[in-house]
Amino acid sequence: MSFYDLNIGSLVLTVSKAEGHEHRIRPIAARAAAILAERLEGFCAEAPGLSGSRNVIGVSASPVHVDLATMTDADAAASIAHAWLEAVALKLR
């Protein structure tokens, strides 16, 4: 049995040009964090050689273009979570 303990100090999401969609930002960010947690669990379980404690500081994800006028909240959250996961995975490898 494997056990992974992940402590995320903060997730920062910078949003621009979201006029008219401000009310959607919090639910999208919350869903993106939940998706990240789910995917990180799977990543850690499947990553060969990834064991023991890790301390990852200062992870920065690439910018993600999310068009709130055409995307659903679920699609926007998935895009954000994907970028976050890729950034963390690069540090863990």
C-alpha cells in the first residue's frame, strides 16, 4: 500500500479579461483544485521510482488560455488543472 501526503500551501490563479464571468471564477478554481488532487493521486501511484518524501517549492504553471465566453466551467477547470499538474509533475520527475 502506498501513501502520499500532499500539502499545497497555496494555489494562485491570475485572471484577466473575465468581465461578465466573475461569478464563475470561484467555482472553476475550486473544481480545478479538486481535479488536480485526483490527478496527482493517480500520477503518484503510477510514477515509477516516486517514493519517499518530496518538498517542492515554487512551482509555476504555464499560462492557460480559457475563453469563458465559449467554455463550460468543467472545461475551464480541466484546462487549469492540467497546467497545474504538468508543472508539479515536472518538479517531481
